[in-house]
Amino acid sequence: MKIATFIHNGERKVGIVNSELNYVECFKLAPAVANLGGLAILELLVEGEELPELGAKIEFSDIKLEAPIPRPRRNIFCAGKNYLEHVKEVAHSGLGSGTTSSTAAPDAPIIFSKVPESVIAAGAPILRHAHLTSQVDYEAELAVIIGIGGREISQDDAMKHVWGYTIINDVSARDLQKRHQQWHLAKSLDSFCPMGPWLVSKDELDVSDTTIKCWVNSELRQNASTSQFIFDIPSLIATISAGITLYPGDIIATGTPSGVGMGFKPPKFLQSGDRVRIEINGIGYLENRVA
């Protein structure tokens, strides 16, 4: 199942995307409920409730996609340095934050967060924030959508708590990341979390070996598989939930592979007009231009 949030005739609506990806069947929802986006449908599914009646079939040409969860209820959890080759490129670049330049895999997951206000939709502009940063970078990531909440979730049970997935671009200001050491400011600027194009239920892709690719304009920059995770999805869920209760609709970005802009010599940071396209098998693509 693919659940999309979109604007049609000036109103926010939620629907199921058909298998050919050319129309959505719109749920009949009260405006206040539809305002929650895909989160409204996710909560009904998790609670075992019947889904709302489906109404009109609306062609994609007649809608404007929004982020599938336009306003997450709290910060997006993010895993840092979860691919070994990315760990190495960060160390060699000299632009990573922190005091270590180690090329070794971390001993435990590195978890940070991005504020909900950073979320934007496929097609929305990534702001340059030129008054703050000259080193805007991209990070293609698979994001996990929590279905059943819980605390102290074991690795063995973790996948039972996953509803599905989406794509996130963990946009980062590398100079702010280095200056402030902590990553929150550098990764939470307005528009620094493109998300979409929709939510995809976990039965539609094999996350043990799913391909992630990222192009900047026509250049393929990132090309890896989730099989290369240092810490797999159950490990991330167990780590975060050890002392933090997870709730339906929580989002966990699983880290980016090598090929980010700071890893090149010289670095290839994003410039105004650049187009970033991320594709993940089983989900689709997320594309945004830099304003």
C-alpha cells in the first residue's frame, strides 16, 4: 500500500496510490482529519480500525504532492555514520563534526534529530540559507515509519513495530555542523528534510537489500544498498526505544551511503538551481531543486 498526501482543489487530501502510479483514490475524510496527512490513515491501521470509504480517483496531473506526513508530531530520529564508506569519506574530508577523524565503524549507533518544521514535499525548493552557510549537502536515506509504538523494544521484535517506509533527504550545512559540533542546527534549517513521495507499507520492499541512489543534476553521486548498514533497522529501533517510547508515525532516518558532496575533492556542495533526485527500490523517487 502506498499512502499519499496531496493538495487537490485547494484542499489537503489523503489517498491510496494505484499500482501504475498514475492516480490516487481519495479517502473520504473530514478536513481536520485530512490535515494530519498520512498519519491519520496510519493510526487507523495500527488501531485495527476500518479505513475510511474511498471516493474519487484523481489523476496525478491534477494534484500537488505534499510530504506524506506534512508535520510530524515530533522530531525525526536520524542515524549518523551508518555506512562504513561514508564513515571513511567523512574522516578524509576534514569537514565532519566532532573531535575524531576515525575511519572505523562506530561502536554504537549515532542518533540525532531534525525538527518537524524542516520537512518539505517532493518538488518543494530546498532553501539555500546563503546568509548562514556555503556548504549545503545532500544525504539520500531510507526512512522507517513506526506503526506500533513501544519502549524497550527488542531487536527480535523490532520489525513488528514497523509500518513502512519513505525517502528522506537529510540536507546538511557542513560548515554549521563543524562550527557547532552538535548536528541539530546544521540539519534542522527550514526545508532541510525533503520527504516522500509517499508512505509505503513494509510488505512492498525488502529492506535487507534495497538499492538507494542519488543524482545531483545528471550525475549519479550515491549508489548503495541497505545490506551495507553498519546497524540494521532492528538495532536502531532497539537503541532508540531502550529509554524513549516510540509512537505511531515516528520516523527514523537510517543514514546515508558514501557519495555526499563533502566527500569529493574538491567538495561538491549544492548550488542554487541544482536538482537532487533520490530513488529507492520499492518506493519511488524524491526530487527537489535548490532555491
